[in-house]
Amino acid sequence: MQHEYQDILVSDISSGVLTITLNRPEAYNALRTQLLSEVAEVLDQAAQNDDVRAVVITGNEKVFAAGADIKEMAALDAVGVLNDPRVLHWRRIAQFSKPLIAAVNGFALGGGCELVMHADIVIAGDNAQFGQPEINLGIIPGAGGTQRLLRTVGKSMAMQLVLSGEFISAAQARDFGLVSEVTIPERSLERATELAHKIATKPPIAVRQAKEVLLKAYETTLDSGLSLERKAFTLLAATEDRNEGIAAFMEKRKPNFTGK
């Protein structure tokens, strides 16, 4: 996993947790193609690395990501937008099979808010602000902002954010389900990392199955979702970790999950 990246910093794996830090402070961590490509590459590698159990993604204390790179976007005509390689990078990020936890301080706007919605759990500093201000540029969100936002916060608030370009606070984002916890800014990354370490101690096959089934609830009927849940539940009965978890419970000891 050791690699020199231009737009991100990648930590060493620590007790199953990898941390990605968006690192374009001079551009408010604007999500240019290079940055998205690097995030997607690291997640692709993490998905294949059994030593990685969870990933934390963060920015700095003042900004998570303030949006897409407007200069890069301005250079694209309709054909350029149609063939934009960022579409593939976003898909790779969305398909990451392990838990992705976002620690957000400051602005998470436009593409930054969309990246937040690609995370499974979001911990926000109380200085965080979320929004989809693309309407101010004569465009709309283009990386899932309309679809994921409506499924997350509901029709009325999604319409308000997308049509007005207004921002909401971390507390409002928590109330609407976009964020799970709000902390002081200095603790958001620490809390996200704590949570990632806790998840990293859980049986990895069960964690991946749980994430997959939960995400399917966005795009399927209740009946189909319940069927998928039952199949995953049944599949896990064949794992060594399930046997270990039950044995440890019965023997009143800490389980040792191996991912088998």
C-alpha cells in the first residue's frame, strides 16, 4: 500500500484501519480527476488487502472538500462531460466493499458532500457545513447528489438544498440523517478512527455482508431486501467466524475473528 500520491495522504495500516487524507489545501481539497483517481486506487487496493478492515477518509480542520475543481470542469464541453473519467472513479468508490467512515470538518460542498454520501458512517465536527450549491453555476449535482441526498434526508430537504444552493450545519445534517454523530472539530477524526478500530475487530465477512445488504435497501423492495438479508444470514452460518463468535459468547471470552 506504500505509494506516493499527489493529492492525498495515505497512512500505514494500524490495527486494521487505513486513513486517507484529502490533501489539496491550496484548492480547498477540490475534487479534481487526479484526486478522485487516487482515492479510488487506494480503495481498490484496500478491498483486496485482508489486513485492511475499515477505511477512514478525512480532510483538514477547515475543509473536507469544497466541491469539484471548477477550472477543470469549465474546460469540458458536453462530449467531455459525457466521457468524463471521474464517472468511473466515483463508481469505484461507491463499490468499495468494506466500511468507509468519513470524518468531516468545515465545508463539504458539491462533490465534497457527494463524497460524504459515499461513506457508510459520517462523523462531523460542529463546524461542518454541507450543501449542493451546483445550481449557482447553472448545473446540478452530477455524482449522485440528487439521488443519494433524497434517499438520505428526504424529498423536502433535498429539494431545498439542491434548488436553493443553501448550506446546512452539522447539527441539521445529523437531524436529517446525513451525519451520525457531531463532535468538536478536534475530535471528529479521533472519533471516526475509534469507530473504525471497533469495526475492525468484528468478523470481516459478516461486516461486508451487512454493508452490502444495508445498501441494497436503497434500491430494492422490502420483500427483496428481506430475502437478500436471509440469504446473507444463511451464508454466514458456514463461516468459521460465526462458530467462533458463538463459542466465545458461550465461553464468556473475547472472540478471535480471522475472516474465514
